[in-house]
Amino acid sequence: MMTTAEQQDIVTKTAMESIIKLLIIVELDRGEKQRLYISQSIKDGIAASNKRSGRKTGQLDKMSNALREDILKYLSDRSIKQVDLMRKYNISRNTLKKYISLIQ
């Protein structure tokens, strides 16, 4: 359309350029409204879902006083292996490392 507009006289050219700008603005606005609609739909779907993110209700941390003492013993003389601690308290390696970093 721009090439056609440039071949016309000044009034037609100005009118066609304005129409082109208007069409671009309308299309951009439509895209923005669609994005907002999709975003709101996703939020509504998450709110209506019965699934909840995060920790399950009633789930407790497995950090106990006995585990804390064993971790301190592990840090002091390394007579206990990480694998033994993980098996004894039924925790993963990442959880054990998190507890070790909290204690240090």
C-alpha cells in the first residue's frame, strides 16, 4: 500500500498513509488485548484449579534434633558418611546439603 500511496497526489498519499498507520495501530491494539485476555484466562484457570502449588499441607520438615546432632558430628570428624545419614533419616542428597548449609 505504501508504494501505491507514494504514486498518488499529496491528498491521496496523506490519506493512505493515515489509513496504514491506523491499521497498524488497530492490529497492535488487538494483539495487546489478546495477550491480556490469555493472561487473565491463565490466572483464572489456576485460581479455579483444585491443584495447589508448593508444599503439601501437613508436610513437615524432616530436620530433627537427632539429625542436627548427626550433621554436627559429620561436620566435626567425618566419621559418618553422607549416604548413611540419607538412609537413616530418609532424606535426599539435596535436602541433606540444604540442612548442612543451614547448620554451618
